Amino acid sequence: MRYHNRKFRSVSNTKNSETSADTIFEYSQEGNILTAQYQGGEIIKGHLIGLVDDQGYINMRYHQINRKGELMTGKCHSRPEILSNGKIRLHEIWEWTSGDFSKGNSILEEL
């Protein structure tokens, strides 16, 4: 699975997430190394780095600055789903490694 030059938007989140429909993720991929920049909504600037396996699953770490001026960090595992239109939906299970250390779920869809 290739994520290079794909853009995603958050479509579903648990309440403890800082992402929203206003958050846009821009992915780049070299081999199995995935990176992304993201911003929008409550997030001023964010970055992620991860590894993509043979089935397209992503194991990643992220950091971001929110509108409160806080540096937040976390880890995430994403499972891809190919939609009928050929676009990718990512089902994510994540956990803050800063702040309250809570866990959550999100769904991102390719734009």
C-alpha cells in the first residue's frame, strides 16, 4: 500500500482527540517509512513518522502543538480499508504519551 502524496481528513474521533474535520494530513512515503505533516482545527502544527507493513498497516508516533500552546505526543496503529471509490479509510487506535495518557479511536478518510 502506498500513501505517498495522499491527503486525509479526520471524519470520526473520540472526545479526547485534538483532530477534527478541519485537520488535514499530508502523507509522504519512502519505502516502508511514512511521514506526514498536519494542521487545522485545534492543531497549529503536527508531524508523524511511522512504518508501513506489507498489508498497509501503520505503526506511528506523532507530536503536535495545539492552540493552547501545548506540545502533545502519542502513538498510533492504523488499519487501512479500501473504499468502493478506491480511496483509503484509516481505522486508528491511538494513545497519548503526554498529557492525560488516555487512549482513543479515530477514522481518517482520503480526500
